[in-house]
Amino acid sequence: MVSARPAVQQLPAYRPGRNPADLAREIGVDRAVKLASNEVAFPPLPAVVEALAAAAPETNRYPDNGAVVLTRALAEHYGVDPGQIATGCGAVMLCQQLAQSFNEPGTSIAFAWRSFEMYPLLAQVAGARAIQVPLTPGRSGGPADTHDLDALAAAIDDTTRLVFVCNPNNPTGTAVRRPELERFLDAVPAGTLVVLDEAYREFVTDPEVPDGLEVMRGRPNVAVLRTFSKAWGLAGLRVGYLIAEDPAVAEAVRKTYVPFSVSTLAQAAAVAALASEEEVRSRVAAVVAERGRLTAALRERGFDVADSQANFVWLPVGEQTAELAAALEARAIITRPFAGEGIRVTVGTPEEDDALLAALDAVRAAAPVP
Ligand SMILES: *Cc1c(COP(=O)(O)O)cnc(C)c1O
């Protein structure tokens, strides 16, 4: 009998979120609302739909393996050299490539916890040790929801090849500000690569939260990870990118690229999305306005919600998490629970968020929460 590597056998099986159509059928309603995956609710940009149609007749050919056109468009957009860029089949694939390129058994990957669920798995697959540094309360008396960068810097040792700083943090929505981030980067040894995971950068409105591409400048051990899946609305097409200060970092990541994994359609769509930046900005502004409304409505209901800099909010409901998420699901609202910690809720359309708020009110009326 064949057997997988022990590290792989121990990986948890991927548990996809509930499919809204299945849930709606199961509980006998017309439509369920999915607020679980931080997608934007808008349909694809018109220019993206056109680009996909235009590229479709070329899909009998392999994609451009170097994603030359997309890489050039990104380089122009961000004012960097194409050599500083690596594109990937979603930012998650770039996370995996980073671990493959920089980690081997005996090394470690450091990150805050709770943060993006992928980080511990990366370490496990690479045979590296995961160094998890607990979040700290962002407000006195509040829940632990914010990076503790001093503790993260202190936890790095001479085995640490990679550090992820998810800013804003998934799932808590909090973001670190410029002085603390710069102090952290000053403290990290030159042989440790800091990856600023900015999957939600476009939704940041706090001017004190720095753009990773700015703080990266002059720091050869820093790289920024971004994605087209969230603000740009291409989650189903799978395209992300890494921009590194040192071209050698980007080159190392390109070396572990699975050939052709950014498809022809994904490349064409991403180029079209970049060219539609104005429209994306106005969509983001709508999400940000709705984020404010949803946050206020949740606080009115007694939830201790931190200011979010992303397109989701965090309900730190602790031990009530599983029960509350199940009760919402029974009312056709799909969220992302983290058992024992809290529930992450994507900012939806105003109608979707009103459905969430009504479901919360109904749950509480049925079983008042202490
Ligand atoms: C969604 C997300 C990503 C990347 O998503 P892709 O769809 O793989 O590009 C990366 N990091 C964080 C923190 C995310 O939430």
C-alpha cells in the first residue's frame, strides 16, 4: 500500500464553505447569502468580460509562461522593474512557492496567530517549524485581534527564513501602522524574508497604515504579496503577484512556479482589470462605506467589532462562535466561523448585510445571548 508523507497525512482535509445554492435548497428558501469568502459582490468588470471573450479563441495554446504582458502592466502600474515581480495562480500559490523557495527541513516560518489559515499548512508541507505569535488586544479590554510585532520580531531565530505579516490581518481586519511596522522591519535579521501579505490593501482607509510597497523600498529582505481575487473581483480566475525589493527574491519565487499555472484567461482578465482601476476604486469606496454602516450596526447590537481595514468584519464571540454561525446558517446566512474564537463576515451588498443583521436579531430573539 502506498502512503503519503507523514506531514501530508497530518494535513487537515480542505473544508470548503457551504455552497449557497445547496444551503437554500436544504432549508427551503429562495436564496442564501454567502458572506464567507471575502469576495466582492459586484459582477466581473465589463472590461474583464470582454477580455475573457477576446482571449477565449486562443485557449487551445499554452499560456505565456512568463506572463510577460501582465508583468509589464503590473510594473508600470506600481513603478517597479518587471524583474521584481512574480505572478502566481492566486496569492496562495505564491505563498507555497515562497516556502518551497526559502524553506527546508530545520528552518522555520513565523507569523501571528490567528491569521491567514494557509500559513501553518505551508510550514507543515515544507517540513519547516511554524512559529506562531499570539495576537494582542488592539484596544484596552478588547479581544486579542492585532499583530504584536515586537513579540513577532523577538520570536524570529536563526532558523527563520520567512515571516508573514498579514496587513490588514485576515480574519480580524486590524492593520499595523507605519512606526511599528518600520521598527519591526529594522529588527528583522537580513537573512529573514518578510512577506507583507496585502491581499486587502485596496480597502485600507487609515492613512497611518503604510503601503507595503513604500516601506519595502531600500529593504532587500521585504516583499509584498497582492491578489486580484478581492478588490479586483477575479477570485474565480486565480491570479496573484509578489513584488520584491530585491529582484533575486522574485527570481527565486519564479523558479518554483508550476509551469503555465496562471492561465491565458487569468492573464488577460488581470490586465483588463488593471486598466479599469477607476471603476475598481469606486467599487471599493462603496464597500468601505458599507463596512462603516455594518460595523456601526453590529456595535449597536453589542458586538465588540474592531475597526476593519479590509472587506470583512470580525465578531469576537469566543465560545459562542459555532452555535451562532450554525444559527445564522439555519437562517440562510453563510459566514466563516473560527471555533472558540470568532466569526468573520464579509461585507456584502447593503441588502445582504441587512439580511445578516435581521438574522442576528432573529437568533437573539429566539435565544437571548447573555
Ligand atoms: C484571500 C487571501 C489571499 C489570496 O488569495 P488568492 O485568491 O489565492 O489570490 C492571500 N492572503 C490572504 C490573507 C487572503 O485573505
